[in-house]
Amino acid sequence: MIFESVPNFSEGRRAAVIDAVASAAAPAHLLDVDADPDHHRVVVSLAGTAEALTLGLLGAIAEAARRIDLGEHTGVHPRVGAADVVPIIPLGGTGLEECRELAHEIGRRVWSELGVPVYFYGHGERLRLADIRAGRARPNLGGPEHHDTAGAVSIGARLALVAFNVILYEMDLVAARALARAIRESSAGLRGVQALAFELPGPRVQLSMNLFRVDETAPADVIAELERRGVAMGASQVIGLCPAIAADASADGRILEGRLAAAGASSGAERCESRGGEEYEALASRLRQEARELAALPADQDAILGGAERAAALGPVLKAAEALEPEVADLLDAAAKGLRAAVLPATAAIYRERINALDLRLAGGGV
């Protein structure tokens, strides 16, 4: 059983602190580090088994609590903690209830071992992040006062989402906030959209969104809606990683499944390098190159189909080299199936033989 987590830490400017927090998560597979100096926030993407993810998150949260003082923190994004939000997300065949159980276990250890109060939010919980940030809730563990410097941490289970930002031209903050309200699902706007507006240095105005039903509303759908409304737009960006099923050009090189496959290839390379010998070293070199290419996977259909095939092929290669761990097999299986799900019917019709071969491999037990 494998999980993803994308903890958000309240530090987006000091490279040494960001590196230390990300490095402390080492027991888990580090997929991505995406820092934003304006929001003064960094999103770290991790994956692994329950044990690996627990150790990685505890290490990263402890490092953040040591190095980040909320009393000295400035930034446009709302926050309650040095380690602010820690979502636990299902991968592969993992379910939301398993994610909730893991979130509670991690929360208990955060409070008992680190002394940082914990809120539980998301699947199966009564609290929402909006309530926590507005001060309308008390911690589930610890408190009621927050830690003097580290604040509190919000931990919970949820499905994958896309964090997506768009710079708005010819619009002041008042108008941008009205636009954010209009496109939210809660205001009968776009399905699966949460939106806020921020004024950034420059001055610039940014529409900041979470797309939490990626199968219904993807970044391309948001752009189309803004164009329909006649909104003048600047740069758009995906924050963190994007599931392949929702990826467009803004997610080039930031596709979740590409990073999962890259993590599997990198892990296999490490196993081969530890064995030593010319043959294993040569294979490790090829796996390192494969990892670099998969991590940078573009969002076009040909690349996504090719990525699915490459992820599905890595398992047998590592197995033959006796370098395939069960966790890595699960990562590669989740990567291949996620990429396959993102292949559009029109693409599948063009590459019918390749699709049939891929589907046969995945139906036969994955990688």
C-alpha cells in the first residue's frame, strides 16, 4: 500500500531552510520541491509506504518546527503553522479511509514527539481548513494554544488536486476577489474549484486555485472559463505536481506519474550501484538517465503514452536485475496506470496496437 503527501511549509525564501526540510523527508521518495517567495511557502511532494511516509513527514515537520518562526513570517498565503498543511493522498489501490488512519497516526506522533498541536481535516473530519485558518476551531490534539514558534499543523486525508495560479492583468484586487468568488464551486461556479485572489509585489494580482475534482475541472477548463469571461491573463502555473489526467502545457515536467516512475527508476539505480560490477553500473547509468527523462515528461499525448509504456517496462527490467522492491513495483504500477488513464480516446485510436500491448501488460498484474 502506497501513499502520496504534499506538505506545505511556511518558508519560500531561504534556500538553506527549504533544503533542510526537504532533506529531512528522506525516508520517503522525494518527488518535487516547489518554493514560492511571494506566498513565502514551499510545497514538497513525497510518496512511499505508510512507514516511509510517516518517518519522512515526522523528520520534515520537526525540521520545520526547529527552523521556522511564525512570529517572523510574512507572506500573502494564510497559514497556521511552520508545517502548515499535511494532506495524505491515496496512490494505486490505497483508499481514503487508509489515508485517514495514517493521518491520525502521524498526527498522534507529531503531538506526542514534537509537541506541536494538530488539527485533523479532510475526509471523515468535521473541520475544514477555512475554519482552522479563521480561528473557528480548536486543535484535536494539544492546545488550545498553538506552539510559540511552530504554530499548529493540519493533517488529513483527501484525493489528489491541482494547485493552479493565474496572473490577472487590468484587474485590481477588489475585482479579482469578485472573480474568485464567482468561479468557486460554492458560488455555483466551476465544479471542483476553490479560489482566492492575492496582491503580489510588482504590483501583480494573482488568482490562486485548488482544483479538487481533476476529472471534472482541469487547468485548461479554468483558462477556457476565464477567456469566456474576457479576463486578461498573464502567466499560469501548476504548483507542485499535476496528475496526468488533468495535465496541459502548464504541467510540462510536473506530471505526478512521471515523477513516480522517475522515483522507481532512481531507486532501482541505487540498488544496482550497491551491487557493484560493470554490468550493474552500466544498468544504473541507464536507469539514472531514464529517471531524468521521466521526471521532465511533457504533457502532450505522445509523451504521456510513451511514459506509460516506459513505466510499465521498468518493473520487468528491475526484476530481472533483482533490484525490484515491492514499494517500487507499486510506484511504477501507479505511474503506468495513471498515465494510461490520461491517454485520450483519439490517441488510443491512432496507436491501437501499442495501447493493446500496454493494456495487456497492465491487466496481467501491472509492472
